[in-house]
Amino acid sequence: MLCVVNPWSGQDEFGFYDFVRVLGRNEAEVVLRFIGRRHSHVSHVQDAKQFDRVVAVGGDGTVSAICYALRDTGVPVMAFPAGTANLITLNLRMPTDPADLAETLLRGSIRSFDMGELTCRQNNGKPSRARPRHAESRRGFMVAAGAGFDAKIMEAADDFKPAIGAAAYLLGALQNLAPTVSKFTLTIDGEKHSTEGIAVLVVNFARLQFDLAITHNSDPCDGSLEVVVLRTRNAVQLLPAVWGAFLDRTTGSRPDRSPGLEIHSAHEVEVEAEPELALQHDGEVLPATTPFSARVLPQAATLVVPETYVSS
């Protein structure tokens, strides 16, 4: 087992060494590699095919980066929840107990999932002939990428995550009750749409913070992504959609989300915004702004999941 550990993630590898101890008791050979601040995830998994499993120990950004580095290789990756939100493990219904996680790694199911690929103009500092100011950057995401309100929430939450964990996102939302409203031009599978709102999300796994599903029918194995426009003019106007998501989870009533959300299915989408908006992918705020594009990579990620996992 190759365990790639991000020591800068939110939970300080909560329970990880208990997890390794259980693997050892089951006669598994474990190799640990720790990610430095200046090291790429790719360099840590170049020999991943020599291992039976790869464990990504960190937050959603770490897991997505490792899955993207290993896309289309068939190497099984297990997400170990050592970040703040841990939305990937939430969507996969992974256990939280270290011993149960070790059991899942050893005896869980292997499933293929879609992932998204985000392309944007990343600001690389002082321009030159060899390096333009805005160089194109590609990154993978498992949960969602987006522009606008969501990115501002994550930016505001960064300072509070070490102290209050996932509640930092709620505090970040409260600090951005009147986010920028932009006019969006969406090119979805070649067809243009004009709309406006406070954010655009491109979603693969639908369950976000507090186990609330942003869409009804998102399936991370169907070869498509959902494009979700938050069409409100402020955060308070999102409350009906949030309440609808809560009712989905607690009663299964599936109320209409359309008053606050505009939802499209897409294989590829290009997003332009006026004014420009900040970007994020899987909880990581990027040094970039709109425009951006995203496309689905069908069945590109191979993940270890509990034997009881059912896509929802």
C-alpha cells in the first residue's frame, strides 16, 4: 500500500497511524510519502502501478490531485479523510473509524468514477516572452469546481478551518451575504446560454457541506457533469434551495429547486463572467479568475469504496 500524506491538511492525519497499524497487523506492506509544500502530487505516484492500492491522505484537493495524476491508469485510490470538509469520503459513504477504513482498503470494492477537468488562465506573476502572465492551467476535480460565491466562501474560511473545522464554511458564507452578481455566458456542449447570478458550479459529486445535495439527479458514473447557476442576487435568497436540500436528506420529498438554481447537464462547458469572478476546485481557491472551461473525464478515476456503496 502506498500512502501519500499531505501534512498540511485540516485534521493533522486524524487516526492515520491507527489505520497504518491495523494494515500492518493484516500483513500489508505500507510505504509512506509526505507531500512538501513545493512538491507536486505527480512525483509521489509515478511508480503507483507497483502497488496494489494508493491511499490519498488529506483533504478533497489532495485526493483529487492524486486521482487526476492517476487518471485512466486503473490504479485504485482510497480517500482517507484528513481534510476539513472531506466531501469525497462523504459522497462515497466511507467509514470514519481508522480500523473500518483499513478494512475497506483491504476488502472494499473497486469502482470507476467520472471526474472533471478544469482549464483556466492562471496568473504566474511577471510576464515574459517565454511565460505569459496568464498561462493555461489544467486541474482535476472529483466534487465540484466553480466561480463566484463559493470561491469567496472558501477564501474567507481558510483562516478559521484550523479552529472550527467545517463550520468555517458557514462563517465564510455569513461574511459574504452580498456577493458580486455577474452576467454569465455559458457554452454548454457548443450551445450558448445567457444568465446571471452569484456563482456557477460544475458538479460531479452532488453532496456538499453538511451532507446537502445541490442537485437531485447527479450521478458520478454517468459520463456527464451538472452545471449549476446560483441565480440569486444575494446569499439570503439561496435559503429556499438550502431548505429544499435539507428536506431531500430528511424526508425524501425532493422539492423544486428552480427558483434559486438553474441546472444543466454537460459534457463540456465554457464559463465567461462580467465582472470576472474568483475560481475554486474541490475547496482549493485558485490564483485565477474567469473565464474557465470544464469537461468530464468519463470513468477516469478508480476508487476503493465500501462494499455497501450505492451511488446517490
